[in-house]
Amino acid sequence: IPVENIRNFSIIAHVDHGKSTLADRILEITGAIKKNVENKQVLDRLQVERERGITVKAQSASIIYNYKGTDYLLNLIDTPGHVDFSNEVSRSLAACQGVVLLVDANQGVQAQTVANFYLAFTQELAVIPVLNKIDLKNADPDGVAIQLQNLFGIDKKDVLKVSAKVGTGVAEVLHAVIERVPHPPANRLLPLQAILFDSWHDRFRGVFGLFYIANGKISVGDNIRWVNAQKEYQVKSLGVLTPEELPVSELAAGQVGFVTCNMRDRKDAIMGDTVVLTENPAEALPGLMKSKPMVFAGVYPLDQSQHPLLRSAIERLTLNDSAVSVIIDSSPALGQGWRLGFLGLLHLEVFSQRLEQEYGAHAILTTPNVTYKVVIKGSKNISALGGSELHISNPATFPDPNIITEMYEPIVKATIITPDTYLGSVLSLCMERRGQQETAVNIDNSRVLLKFTFPLSEIIVDFHDRLKSVSSGFASFDYEDAGYIPSNLVKIAILLNGIEVEELSSIVHSSRAVDLGKRMCHKLVEIVPRQQFQIAVQAKVGGKIIARDNIKPYRKDVTAKLYGGDVTRRMKLLKRQAEGKKKLRMIGNIALPRETFIEILKR
Ligand code: GTP
């Protein structure tokens, strides 16, 4: 197929606006898949994707479509819908010349619609606006078309209206793709340049790379070089996804396809890397933004005997999700474990769910936190990234406040879209979370788009849930990394009878300290098992106690109820109690069972 007859495009949409359903319909009408109920969302391959109904990993499908007597090769590149995965979205867009911007005609423009539109817009892609779900009786396509005009300057005569579920208007979407999306700017006579935008690992065939051939040609048997990875391989197989794998012997500029080359380690498949021929190498293409973990959490086995199982599960999962960062960590209470870094909270949830579903590994996940930066005395300026700027994602490593000269916390730029009836409660939630309002604009006569800056730490735990609940589910939210700002941070230490319990400390903004200290003390009083003496629970910042409480003494005698009675039963109980003690962590003379830590630390 000549380059002129190739179209590479993605569908971008807010979660649940029907992207996967539209992709399925497209595959059906092009004959790529048979029409049947089993086909529901073929591009969503992972079990968690099907269960949660969200796309996590991008997949692609190459289809042939005849339009006005000419065969076109359409490469539909799937993208994840959620905020946390916007890096995967921009990655996939690197292979595209156009996008279908899909908007639910019932819900209207949502926060991720805005974010996705700008991703496509800044990459200068052709945008085809499509309103979905017009079969619903509350659908308001004309109203939503006005929102698109107000927000993005989209002319309403360019807007298509479809029902992905019923199939209405789907063929017109393909016609618009052929007419409005330019063909790839590819030249087959130049030496090979291919850009890698996805990869996965197969137990038998090693690493698969999904790439877009920007220039030249590649054939099975060619010797290739992965420029950034600085590795050389021989091409073992090439193919396209239809979405089934279809082997081919050659891929030419403009096409999207996969390569295998006996690559064993997925770390060598660097997103955005350029693949060139070893003889006659072309220049590297500009790389892609690397995804950067923003949210960290400790992961520990429920029981240390499960440590090897959890380790191999984490290893295998990170092979398929290179955005997760892993470092080994340990805690006196929870034993050997890891500190994992995620793109955001949803990413963390998806990861832990996959850990359970795909590997049956039960793990304790601790409350997520962010990475702070501090500069300590006698050290260089923060701009001169020297060894003196500390990155702290584990509160236990927070330095003595007396030697700290500067502190910084990560912030994000957030977009919130809400019906104006909920504006008051949405604004007060944002204020509560130390949000700084940047703008507020009406996108039609009943909806407002707000731009806020938030400290990342304020939104990673439950912001999204709270936003949904204060707006009866109508407000939507999206955010992007916005660097660091100076901040006033403190470390809260928790003391039991005057002894610090390292794993319970946390780093917070100073305005949050008293509140959190009180809550921690309160919770400890509730869940720490009483002992034979009173325990003072204290929260301390620097030298100052900011909250305190007491755990009343209680004399626990497991045999107390067995007056006389059966001696062997009594021995059994005493033995069990002794065994239980082995799992205890001693804090001074206080014995804390592992379960107590799990209860406090887990999410
Ligand atoms: P992500 O993968 O998370 O981005 O979601 P998605 O955008 O792929 O949404 P999906 O295709 O899973 O559709 C979400 C829900 O909307 C499903 O319950 C679909 O059945 C429904 N849906 C999709 N298209 C239509 C439509 O045209 N009409 C109606 N009534 N429902 C639709």
C-alpha cells in the first residue's frame, strides 16, 4: 500500500466515553473481527482492563478499508483513557497524524477531553471531533458541539455524531479519517528510521517492540541498532496486529508493526528509541518524554515466607509496565519489601490489582506518598543538582530540621470541569486541599472549567473520590506534573512510651501536622492491643509534642476463663500465645503484633 493511502490515527476520550466500543465497531465494519458478542472490547486485553473498563496499555490494529474504490491501510492506535497514563497517550500519538476526539454527547466535555485535546493539538495532529452515544435520550449533541466550539474553536459543521453501541455513523468516522487525516510524511527511499512506542514481553519469544516506521524499510534478517539502548540485534520476525498477530517479511515507511529480535530484557526497549540499520545508520529521531513516577508506596508480603513469590510477581509485572520504579526497602515491622513508584494513584491501584489477579500474590500496600526535596546546610544551591539535594520518598530518611536550609514539594496543574450547581462545594474542597485557583471559565451556560494548582500530596489519596461525592459524580478531574515549589514541611514522629516508632513517621505540610498527629494518636489508641501497663502515645514535630493520648492497661490472661479445667488445653493456649509473640515487634517494653502495623500502614 503506497504511503499516500495510509492513515495512522488514535481515538482519544475521557474514561467511559466509548473509545473501546467505537474501536470494536470499526474493527467489525472493516471485517477485522467477526461480529459477535464475545468481541466486546478486543483491544482491551488485560483482565484488569476488562474488569475496570479502562484501557491501561495501548494496543493497535491495522485494517484495510476500501473507500471510493481505493484500498486504504488504517492503523488504529489505541490509547489509555486515564490521566495517570497520559504519557502512554503522548507516546502512542508519536505514531499518528490524526486523532478522533470522542466525547459523550450526554456527559459533554470532561477534564480528560481537555487534556487529551491539548496533547493532540500541541503535536499538530488533525483532530476529528466525534460525539458519541447519540442513541441516549438525554444526549445533547448540539449543546456539546457548542462546548467544543467555546473551548477549542471547533466549527460545529466539522463535528460527527455517532452511536458506537448501535453502529450509527461509524463508517462516516472512517471516511473522515481518510479525508481529513494527512498521510504519514514518510519516505521509503531514505535509510530506516523507526520509532518505538510500545513493548511487551513474551515468555517464549522475548521482547516485542511496537514501532512506527518513519522512513525506509525493514526486513526479517536485517541487522538493526537501537540507538538509545546502544544495542544491536538481528530481526527475527516482523508483523502487524490485525488485532491478531499477522507475520510479514517487510515493513515499509508509514506502517505500524511489531518486531522481535531475541531481545531478552525489556529494559532495552526504551520508549521513543529509534531503530536504524547497522549498515547505513540514519540519525536518531527525537525521543519521547520518559514517564516519571510521582506516587510512592511500600509493598510487603503478608507473610515473609511469601517474599519470593511476591518478588517474582513484581519482577514479571514490571517487565510489562516499565513506568513502575522499584527499589528494595525494609521495615522493622513488616520485614523485607519494596518501595514502588507509580505515575499516579490509579496506576498504583491497577498494579496492585494485577499483582493479585495475575500472580495470586497478596501484598500489603502502604499509604502512598510523594517525593520531597530538601537542601541541607553547607550544600550547594538547589539549581546545581549536586549530592546535597536530597530526594525523600521515605519519611524515615527525613534529615534533622536543624540542618535543612530549603524544602520543596511537588505540585500539579489540575483541570476540573463541574456543573455550576456544585461550584461552591467543589471550590471549598479545593481550598481545603491547599489549592490555588488560576482560572475559571464557563464552557456553556451550566458548566465551569477551573484551573487549579495543588500540592500533589493533597490529591493522591482521596481527592478524586471526594470530588465525585461533592458533585454527585458530575465533576471530572485531570492533572499534570508542574514541578516543585518551596514549602514548609515537617516530619511527624510517633512515640510509644517515649520511644520513636520509625515506620509510623510521615512528612506533611506544617499546616497539616496537628491534625494528622491527632488522628494518628487516636487511631493507635483504637488498634494497639492493650498491655499490662499504660502506654503514652505521642506525636512529635521537632522537639515539640503536638498530640498525645493514652492506651489504658489491661491484664490479659488467656487462661483466665479456664478454671481448673483441661490441662492440655491450657498448655495449648499458652503455646499459641508464645508463638504469637515471635511475630511481635518490640518497641521498648511494648510488644506490637505485625497486624497492628498492617492496620495502620495499609491504604
Ligand atoms: P476507557 O477504555 O476507560 O477509556 O473507556 P472507553 O472510553 O473505552 O469506554 P467504553 O467503550 O468501555 O464504553 C463505556 C460505556 O459506555 C460502556 O458501558 C459502553 O457500553 C457504553 N457505550 C459506548 N458507546 C455507547 C453508545 O453509543 N451508546 C450508549 N448508549 N452507550 C455506549
